[in-house]
Amino acid sequence: MARLVEQRGHTALLFTEHTHIPVPPGGQTPKDEWGGDLPRRYWHSYDPFVASMAAGAATTRLRVGTGICLVPEHEPIGLAKTVASVDNLTGGRFEFGIGAGWNREELRHHGVDPARRFAVMRERVRAMQEIWTRDEAEFHGDFVSFDPVWSWPKPAQKPYPPILVGGVGPRVFDRVLGYGDAWLPNYGPGILERVPELFRRAEEAGRRVEVLMLSAPADPGALERCEKAGVSRVMAWLPSAGYDRVQRAMDAFEGALADLRGE
């Protein structure tokens, strides 16, 4: 599939993550939009870093990454090495999409208090940034603490792979501007109307950030609205299905892009 995505001229292929889904009735908090049990694909997914490495090895230009990695469910020293290794081995083609997670039982299985997940993510990302950019890295916080360490390889991209911050909550822009390089929301009602606020705040902070849109629909009008709002990249969700269905989904998305361009 990575070769197909590259051959058809797309920029990147990102992989989703859930380490597991807790079995009901004690687990599996449903997402609001489902209003019931989760689809099977939530617990039938590859490790996104192994998948990114496989996709990167099978291609030469395609950017690969996580869309998204649930950072609170990972130990940061090991995660820093994993990200740096994949970025190095793919020649600097890795993109690190991140999020704090929404499944409370899943987070608890990893020893994380769901109420503190955003604070945990912030510290773990900042600790990883120290590891990626310093020969001797040290970090001391409320959730992450270690004395000076040596850790190689360093990422191929400098200072580190782009950090794409997922989520649409009221404080998501604080996270994007605090330790991210781009906002990575899912397309939905009201999302594009928020983009000017992000750009305004970034300008005030002397920062440059991008907006990369996940789950963009195969609709020329919607794609045009993304373009006019300043979205840098639109990406379609591919179905968890056979090759034919994946290609049909790509055909529809590419057709909408062609209509937008007047091709």
C-alpha cells in the first residue's frame, strides 16, 4: 500500500495507534461520535512505528509517520530512540503525530491517570526533545525525571522530526505552540473556522506552524475551503479493508482534488 500511495503522488502515509482496547464491560469507553461499541479496527492495528519502518523501506520519497501516537502510553526514553531510529533509517522521512488519548481504561492500563494525560504528554515530549537535541540530555519534571543520559542515533531531521499535535479541544493551540510544529485535526464542523486563531497566536509568538488536515472528505468544495483557510496538506482516511476498497477510496479523493484543480 505504501508503494501505491507513493506511485500515485501523495506526500505521506500515517498510521494510527491503539496498543490495545480494554474488553467490556469494564473497558472500551465509546467515542462520542460512535455512541456505542467501537469498530473492530480499533484493536486490529499494527504498531505504527514498525508499520512506518516497513512503509519507509518499501519507498524512496514517501513520508511516513504516526497519525497519531498516544504518547502517554509510552516510556519517553525508549520512544525517543524509536522515533530517532525510524527517522534515521528512512532518511529523514518520519513525521511524529501525537495525542494524549481518549480511552480512559486504556490509559489506566499504562499507569496513567486520564485526568493528567495532557500534562504527561507535555513532559514526555519535552524530555524527548532534550534527548534528540543534546549529547548529554537531562530532564526533571513531575512525571519524567532522569539524570544525564547518552542516546543515539539522533534524528536525521534537525532538530527533530516535525511534531504534529492532534486533537480539537479548547486548549489544543496551547499544545501546538508549546511543543509542536503543526496542528493535525480531523476534518469536521467548526474546524476551519478555528485556523485563523492559530495563525494569529503563532504570529504573536513569533512562531510558524502549519495545519495538516486528517480525514478530509472526497468533496471538492470541502477541499477548496481547506485551501482557502491555509491548510498545508489534506489527507484522506483509507478504509481498513482489501486492496480494491483502498484503491476506490483513493480514486474518489484524487477525483475531488482533480475537480478542485479543474483537471
